[in-house]
Amino acid sequence: MKLSENQNLKTYNTFGMEVYARQFLQMESADEVPAIIQDFLSKQPYYILGGGSNTLFTKDFDGVIAHPVFEGIEVMEIFGENVLLRVAAGEPWDNLIQYCIKHEYFGIENLTAIPGLVGSSPVQNIGAYGVEVKDTIYKVEGYRISTGKPFELMNIDCQFTYRNSIFKQALKNDCIITYVWFQLSTKEHFTLSYQGLANALAERELPLKLRYISECVRKIRDEKLPDPKTIGNGGSFFQNPVVSIEQFQKLKAHYPDLVAYDAPDGCKKLSAGQLIEKAGWKGKRLGKAGTWKNQALVLVNYGEATPKEVLDTAETIVKDVNTLFDITLEMEINCI
């Protein structure tokens, strides 16, 4: 492990907020986790920080930030048309994508270019372009912070729902994930339910190949989303809201172009970005914070924005969307 004091977190969060942690601990091995829990996390406030792409630090952190840096991808078993991969929590997510493309393992290519680390993927149940990571996770390994004991949770026990899991609910702030197991396919298959992705392939006249799917996803994301290395942001700031079919039909009567996707229990999932844009917020600024010019769902730091400016922007958007649609947006970002 590597411990530093009064650590500036600006380079550890994609919003680029210049806040400080009293202690910052890099976890260099999964074997260190029990000692880290006992010696550090059990004695003071703590936060487990992955790639910092889904976190908005609102102030200095008076405690210890634990950050996994241990990496590794291991093939555990190949059976039938499936492969089991055991991936370390500190492995950058896009490294796993590239590994799967190289070895022709199918299932997560639509999740290309999502920022962050592998250990964070089950917490948020990351998803994009018709794919959710829950559909590929076999099990999750880690340690309970409250007991210091190891755990293994199979997919069904992770209680995955849309952008949610047991790690954000019953086990919130009580887990250090060390490894995520993925069950992927060795047989060629693709998910092209997202029309924009299918159109991108057709426009470029590309055959259905893993690397081309990944390239098109990356191109779509690059066109819509700002690069956090140049414009601070945390990706999608709000969850896409899910509404009843009755509410959807009422809204559709007033807004015929409303985008919606089927959701469980006969509900409809709406586009939060479209709702925010219709509320007049696409590319709008409030101080040095605002929404991205190409995607209203993304809140950005246009340069030295304070956490308060970002939060004020988010709160105003929630209010305006609620006034217009009677829908309350929920944040996808963790505010610390």
C-alpha cells in the first residue's frame, strides 16, 4: 500500500474538483485489504474511490480515500461457448474492453469507452447502447468493511436493477470489491437495439465485427461527450427516469417526439437528456458550470467551477424538469 497525507484529489476525479483528502491510500494488492480495513477504514471516515468518473467531491474529505490500483485479467475457465474472466478491481474498464476485442470475447463491446475501473462496474451496473454489465457479471469478490470478512456474491445476489445494485443499497459503503468475474461468449453475437449504433455501422458500411462495434461506440461517445482530460465532467449526471405507461401516454400527447424505451413491469424509460434539453438546458451555463453543448445530460466544469456551482446547476435542472414534466430526476453521480 502507499499512503499520502493531505492529497489533492483534482487528478483523481473527472470533474476536476480541487479538494483534498486528509489521507489517500493506494491499495496495491487485494491481499492488503484486510489490514487496510483494520488499520485505516475502521478508525475514521472513508470512501472507496475508483476512477473518479462517477463522483462529485463537494468539499475536502476529512478521512481516508482508499483507491485500488491492482490490475490483472485472468481466464478462469472456457466451457461450451462461454469464457469466465476474473478481473482485478483496479483494472481500467477500457483495458478490459480491448482485451476482449483482442481475444474475441463477446458481450461488453457496447460498453466501450466508459471511464472508470472494473471494480466500480457492478456497483453502478454500468450500461450503454442497449447493454448492461449485469448481463455479463458472473460473481463479485470482495471484503465487508464492517466485519473485515471476505465475500462472494453471485449475480442473482447482487440485486441488479437499472443503474443500481446491492452495493448501492443494503451494502452501500460497506464493501471493497477486489475482483469481478465476467461470463462472456466465445460465439459471435451483437446487441444492436440502439438505433444510433446500427446507423453508425450502416453509414460506414462496416461488417459486424467486434472491433467495428467498439469503434462505432467510441465515435458516438466522442461526438456526444466531452473528454474529461480537457473539460471536467462526470459523464451522465442523471438517471434516465422510468415512468408508468399512463404517464408516458399523457406526456406523449403533449410531446410527440418523446424518446422512450421499454422497461420492466410495462413501464417506459425516458431520455433524461431529452427532458433536460426540452427544459432549455442544453449548452446552458450557470457560473462556470453548465451542461455540455452536445449532450444536455452531461454537467461540465467549464473551468475552475466550484462544487457549489455544479450542485446549483443540478438542482435548478431538477426543478425545471419537474415543473415541465412532473418528473423528478435522480442523480447518477455520487456526491461526497
